[in-house]
Amino acid sequence: MSAITDINGIGPVLAAACSKKGFTSVQKIAAASPEALAEVPGISVARAAVLIEAAKGLAGSGGTPASSAATKPKKKKAAKKSGKDKKKSKKKKKSKKKGKKKKGGKKKKK
């Protein structure tokens, strides 16, 4: 039997809040409706649906934690910039800090 902290997304604080509302096992969370689980402070209906699916995966797998890929979408990695792109972005940042550039290139001496 797994502890509810084995569910991806439930730590010790949220587990204590779930226990106060009667969700004391992975099986009870897996069998709950999103609306019922959302009564736990800190859990929205959307988050409850994700936690229920994770609990179902955990309950069906015999106690091994469900993979995080099944419960959370993966973040996209940013493409690496080439050396030229890095220089361009640095120039843009500098020009934004200084404000608008004057046309004409060189500054006039007084």
C-alpha cells in the first residue's frame, strides 16, 4: 500500500490537508471526483483531476510512483542560439537600456 505522498504533486503539507478531509489513501484519491478533492485547501478542480489520474496510475501499478510524464506536460526546451544570435540579442538589450538611438551614426561634438 502506497502513501499519498507517493502521488506526484502531493507533498507532506498537502497530504496532511487531504487527510483532514478524509482522503487518507491512494485508493480514496483515485476513486474521488475532482469536485470532492477540490474541497481540500490548495487543490483546484483542474489540479484535482491531475492528482486523481496520478493516483489511478499509482494504484494500478502496484505501488510504484506514476511517471511524471503522464501527469505533467513536458516543458519545451529553448533552442540554442548561435554566436551571432547571442551578439544580436546583447545589442538589442543594450539599445533598449539606452533608449532610442539617433539616426546619423556619430555624435556631433560641441
